[in-house]
Amino acid sequence: MSTPTINVPDVPYLDISDPSFAMQSEALRSAREQSWYARTNFGLAVLRYDEVSKLLKSPQLIQGSAKWPAHNGVHGGLFYDWWTKNLLVLEGEDHHRIRRLLNPAFSPRLIKELVPRFQELANELVDAFIEAGECEFVRDFAEPYATRVLTILLGIPESEWPKIARLASTVGLALGVTFKQDLDKVEAAVAELYEYAEELIKDRQADPGEDFVSRLVLANRDGDRLSDEELRNALVLLIFGGMDTTRNQLGLAMQSFMRNPEQWELLARRPDLGGKAVEEVMRTNPTVTWVTREAVEDFTYQGLFIEKGTTVHLFTQSSGTDPRAFPDPGMDLLGEHAPHYGFGGGVHHCLGHFVARADMSEALPLLARRLADPHLAGGDEWLPDSGNTGPVRLPIAFTKRA
Amino acid sequence: MNTIDVDRSLCDNHGQCAIAAPAVFRMNAEGILEYEATVEDALLDEVEEAIDVCPVQAIFLKN
Ligand code: HEM
Ligand code: HEM
Ligand code: SF4
């Protein structure tokens, strides 16, 4: 965290910690028209597509999230140790070494093999509520789907999913404004996830197979391998980074399609558009509303002096609907659009994106094929727009199609 | 000889290839990809890995 160092009078200002701060608002759109960046109460916000694209990959910016615990007055403990040593916040060769060792397990070819299991799972979940004509979409689909996909990937018994979901969400409290109050709960959850991960690792080391965790255990590059601690940290990061994100993104997808019913009908007729559906939802309604970076040195970008230590928030939805890059920014499964940054970009580009893309691009057309006319049934609750957003509760009603 | 072709209309300069196969791909000071157009067999494993990890699947190899 750093105090804003920029003081240019005709640049827009955004209070990003105001609970009512809205990404998809007139205020933000007019700020984006006025300037490519805004000042905020926590550093800068970058609003336009080209600038987000360039700064995301700029060698002058590093992962800004390393300082998150310290920013919240947390300077030690299990969470702190894990956070400050995980792939997401490591930089340079420390980061690249771990990433090289993790990469092979995430090969798109290997992930394709899991697709039939994703379809089976989605159908099983829909079967459970289809006759009722209504469901609580987060509880009945998004959360179990996102979590069980992770258990399938990691080879954890699927029956364990409620526990894993609870632990991951508890660790997620560390990213919220009440981090300091929740610290004891967070520490206990990290400890429990560590135990899970350690058991998995021991098990696969004793009896390696063809599965994902075995591949990580056996990963080897020019004689280098992951230590047990590195493996454990990575597994916990996958659980933590893969579950709430996918759950929230699926909830947001349902919201997007309820707002664009003709696109839902199109998807129901054209399941081959599942991949495009994921891209369009993430471009126009991303769960990760900004990616945080920090300037490692003083530099000037487009005439703006950015001082070393400045926090820079790269806004995803704002860049993904910037009329300069998307003249017709609305959701359109048949449109040809530039790539979005809902999975971040540059060296920290989401490691799990092939998994997330594969599972969501199966889930969405399958839902469209089975549920006609989904609409809000009342009682929905939402996370704030800062950081990671999405529905906490999303009751919907629909007509059974299949 | 093995020829590498990066489709520049797809490449978004994420630099994941340069992490996976630093002997073949690198990012210049402006953050733009530079790469060897031909590689020896000894580097093929690395190149395959770069092909796999490219987020936009922009790398193609011809043997
Ligand atoms: C829709 C679902 C997902 C979304 C929206 C998402 C989004 C992101 C974003 C924006 C980043 C970059 C963060 C930054 O640069 O500060 C990231 C990184 C990461 N994600 Fe995902 N993610 C998703 C699913 C997954 C899944 C399923 C996994 C694992 C199986 C995963 C594992 C990771 C890891 C390990 C990183 C850190 C990569 C690095 O720093 O090198 N993510 N994700
Ligand atoms: C130094 C790095 C970071 C800074 C300066 C920062 C800043 C902020 C700010 C200003 C807010 C608004 C709430 C408030 O504190 O008043 C916020 C909320 C949030 N941030 Fe960050 N953030 C950072 C890193 C991260 C990272 C790495 C993540 C997740 C990957 C994250 C996830 C969130 C979430 C989920 C919220 C919403 C919390 C809530 O409202 O309950 N942040 N952050
Ligand atoms: S990983 Fe792909 S997108 Fe990134 S620089 Fe290499 S070729 Fe370009």
C-alpha cells in the first residue's frame, strides 16, 4: 500500500473502498471518458483497454498483493508465511522457477481428459433441482460445481467438497476488510488445508499415478524439483485461487445471461459457443474486478510520473468494455473481440485458466440447454465490487427445458 | 530443422513462453516478445512446454 503521490486536479477520483462503489456505473464510464486513469484512495486505477494491456505486462510493475497482509497489520503467522511465499506474490526467477515446475500439470491436453467428468457433474447438479423450477444458483450449482471440479482435479474424494469449500472461503476472509478480526479463523483454516495437502503429497509420493497431484510430485526440470513445502504451498494456492473465483464467475455468468436472454437462447441452440460464452461473460462481467500492481521504480507512462511504491489497480470490466477497443461493448457470443484481462496477464497470468475455461464452457451451454428463461426470484445478495465480486445468494426461477 | 512461428495477431505479449523456454523466447525492454525462428532438437521439450502454456495458444512448431 502506498499513499497517492499523484496530484493532478483534472483527473477523476474514485473512492474504491466505499461499499457502494460500482464498477458498472455512469461515474466510472465518465471517468474513463475523461482520462485513462483515475486517482483513488489507494493509489491509481487504470481504466482503458490499451493502458491496462500494456501496464499488466510492464516490467516496471510487480505483483502489488505481496504487501496485503502488512497493509492490514498482519506481519507473521501461518497465513503470512504462506502468502508471502506463494506463486502469486513471488517475482523474477523465484516465481518463474515454481511456475515452470507447475506448468506441465496444467497442460490443456491433460485438462481435456477431464471434460466428461465436468459434464457428468453439471448434469448431476442440475438433475437435483430441475423439477422444482427454481434453485439458489450459488448454493445449488456454482459452489458445488466449482469446488468439486477442484476435488476432481486434485484427486480428493468428492464427498469432502463441503469441507474444502468452507476452508477455502475462510482463508478468503484474509482478503476482506475484516481480515484482522478474522485472523484466528484464517490461521486455523490454513493449518487444516496444510494437513490436507501434506496427506495428499505423502500419498502420491508413496504411490504415484497418472493424476494431477502425482504429476506435480514428479515434476522435474533439469534436475530441479519442488520441495515438500513448495508443493504444499502450491496445492493450497490452487484450492484458494480456483474455487471462489470459479463460483463467483459462474454466478456472474448467470446474471449476465439473465440480462441478455436472447444470448441464453442462442447458447441453448449452439452449445459450441460455450467457449465464447465464457470469454464474453469474463470481458463484460468479471469476478476479479481489478488486478493490483506496485511500481518497482520511478517511471513515466504516457506523461504521468509514477513514483516507486505506487499501487496501481488495473480495472478489468472497465478495460473490457472500453469503447476505444470495443465499439460495440455489449455481450455478443457471435462477435469477434480482443482478449479480456479477467484472468490477469503477463507473468502472473492465471495458471488455472485452462481448467476454469474448460469447466465453465461445459457448464454454461449445459445449463442453457436444460433451463429456459432463467430470471431472478428475489433475495439475491452480492459481494461489494472491490477486489473480487459475485453473488453470495442468487435465487432464480426457470422453466424446465430438458 | 524445427521452425517456430508465433502468430502475432494472437500473441498478447504475456511472456509465459519466455518463462517456460527462456533459451528460445524472451521479452525485450518494451515488453515485446522476441524469439528464435529455428531451434535444435535438444530444445524441443522446452518449446512444447511454451506451446502448451501460451494463454492464447499463439505458438506453432513445424518440424
Ligand atoms: C473463473 C475462475 C478464475 C478466475 C477469474 C481467475 C483469475 C485470476 C487472476 C486475475 C489472476 C492474476 C492475479 C494477479 O495477477 O494479481 C490469477 C492467478 C492465478 N490463478 Fe486464477 N482464476 C480462476 C481460476 C483458477 C483456477 C481454477 C486455478 C487453479 C486450479 C487458478 C490458479 C491461479 C494461480 C496459481 C494464480 C497465480 C499465478 C501466478 O502468479 O503466476 N485460478 N487468477
Ligand atoms: C497491496 C495490495 C492490495 C491493496 C492495496 C488492495 C486494496 C484494496 C482496497 C482499497 C479494498 C477496498 C476495501 C477496503 O480496504 O476498504 C480492497 C478490497 C478487496 N480486495 Fe484488495 N487490495 C490488495 C490486494 C488484494 C489481493 C491480492 C486480493 C485477492 C486476490 C484482493 C482482494 C480483495 C477483495 C476480495 C476485496 C473486497 C473485500 C471486501 O470488501 O470484503 N486484494 N482491496
Ligand atoms: S506466451 Fe503466447 S502470448 Fe505470451 S508472449 Fe508468448 S506467444 Fe505471446
